[in-house]
Amino acid sequence: MTDDTNVTAEPYQGPDDRRFALWRAADRILSGPRPVTLHERLAELGADARATVDPAERPDFYGDGVVAAFERQVAELLGKPAAAFFPTGTMAQQIALRCWAERGGSPLVAGHPLTHLETHERRAYRRLTGLDTVFPTTAPRLPTAAELRALEEPYGVLLVELPLRAAGFLLPDWPDLVELTATARAAGAAVHLDGARLWEAAAHYGRPPAELAELGDSVYVSFYKALGALSGAALAGPAELIAEARAWRHRYGGQLYQQWPAALSARASLGRELPRLPGYLAHARTVAEGLRRAVADLPGARIHPDPPHTHQFQLWLPYPPDRLTEAGLRHCRDSGDGLFGSWWASPVPGLSMTEVTVLGPALGWSAEDVTSSVHALLHHLHHRATDPAAGPA
């Protein structure tokens, strides 16, 4: 384990602070990016600026200049007439849904109870827009066209999250997805794609992002998830819809005076990481193979889905989240291997779950490396269970 780090691991403030220090000093990281300091992040942004804009380029004022140029780039990449840059996807999607609902005359959105709008946004679309949802299915997957046709209530918008993160980053088969979106249009509804991870979904299908985005009348994309930008999102669709969305963006407080740091970071990250996503997906299957071997004898342990649909997937283990967190920190301290991020209770009692994210740092791991390191992690779990005096990492 290297000592080449500017961040001390003492004093410990909590698991996140400890993980930040230990993962920065780790020899290898399996899941997620290597943490960086504020100074390092600023240095990256400066490098991105030098690589992507002319030295005489001025900062934007309320989204002109470099931000407007990036919006045009995103619209072209997604095959849409127009796009608008947003500070968050939460804002972009609420606005998209309310615009479609007003145009279609129905406040009902056909969606899924596991979508981001339902689970991570405090149901803001209901509180702030007055919309409501109807669920064609509650099964942990996207609905089928048959389930959509069976709805008894007319809906104005179909919301499709690609992939469905909470269900394990699941994606339907391509013909099923095409049929689903065509069914909504045949019912007179608009189709909005929650494409926070559309870039990864396109890699799964082996299709360019525009071909996937074509299935939606509008699409939201994120720049900070797989791409690793500072922040930011875009909403793309018909020019009239995007013009209306810009007005609502102002009303929602998203018309920032200057957005160039997020836009520059997003543009550079898009160019850097988008071509790498197919490789991340391929290596996620190698990582999953190593994990499968490591946990084969543990009751209830699973990889979901197996094989992964994207470069992200779930790992479930039969231990409490706090024990897994502590064991992971101790294992990183002792071995130099940073394996997993946060753990939380899974829907199945007695099992905990983490999300595995295969990015650049994971590419050097073979399946055998993964199996060996996870076996050592499991040893830490058993050691702590039999040695109550064992201290924290």
C-alpha cells in the first residue's frame, strides 16, 4: 500500500472521510473512481479548459457562449433539434414532464415505483407540478408493452428510466423497448426517457446514443455519473419543447449567471469517457466473474443482474451493512485494495447490497485478482466477528 497521499487518515470523521483517505492511498480500486482533492479537481478543470476552448473564450453569461455551444453539441449527439443545459436532472425531468402533461392534457405519468423520481427526489414532481403516476407494473423491471396496454386510465406521458437503477441497472431487450415506446405513442402519449445513464445503455445495445434517444420524444442525460463531470444535465427534444423548458428553468431557479465550469467539465468528460464505456461494460463481466467465484459458497449472495447489463451492477452479501463497511476499510488499510463503496440493507432480509461501478481504475483487475481480494475481505468479516477487540481501520 502506497503512502503517496496528501490526505491523512487521522482523525477519522466517519466512514466517508475514512474511505476518502484510504481509497486515495490504495494501490488498486475495484469500484468507482479514485477520490481527488479540491485542488486536484480544480487542476483537472483547468486542463479541460485548455483542451476544449480557445484561450480568448470568455465566461458565459446566463448560458450563452461556451454553454450554448455545448447544448448544440449535445442535441446533435442525441439526434434532437435542440437541447438545454440544466444544473440538475431533477429539475430537467420535472420540467419535461410538466411540459408534456400540459401539451397532452393529462396529469398522469405512466412510470415505475423504482424510478429516480419516486425514490430519490422526495416526489417533487407531485409536490411542485401537480402530476401523478400510474404504474403498469410493480415488478422490479421496466413494464412490458402488454402491461402498458392493460392500463385502465389514460396517461399523458410514459417515463422510461434506462437502465432502471434500483432494480439492478436493468435494461429490457431491444425489441421489447421499441414495442413499449411505440405502444405509448399509439395511445397518444409522449415518451420521455430518463437517460441519466443513457450513455451506458447505448453501450449495452451496441447502438449510438442518437438511435436510443430516438425512442423518446424527449430525453434527459447526465454528465457526472459514468462520465465523471463536475455536475450538470441536459434535456433534449423538439425545439418548441426546449424553448418552453428554458422558461421553466428560469422559474425553477436554474438560470445560473455562469455555468461554464460545469459545461466545460461535461464537454471534456463526454469526449474522454464516452468512447471508453463499451470497454467498461466488457470488463464489468470480468469483475462479475471474479465476484461470482468469491461468493459462491455464501448463502444468499448474488450478483444482479448476472451478467451485468451495464458497467454497474449490484452485489448482495449476507452481512449487515455496518460490518461490511468496516471490513472494507480494514481490508483497504491492510492490503491496499479499495473494493466497494456504500452498503445498505437489501429488499431481502439478512442481505446487504452495494453497487459495483467498473471504471478506469478497475481495468487492471483480472477475475482472479477480484476473487482473491474478496476472499481476503471475507476473512476480515469473519475475523471481526470472532475478535470484538478489533479496532477500526
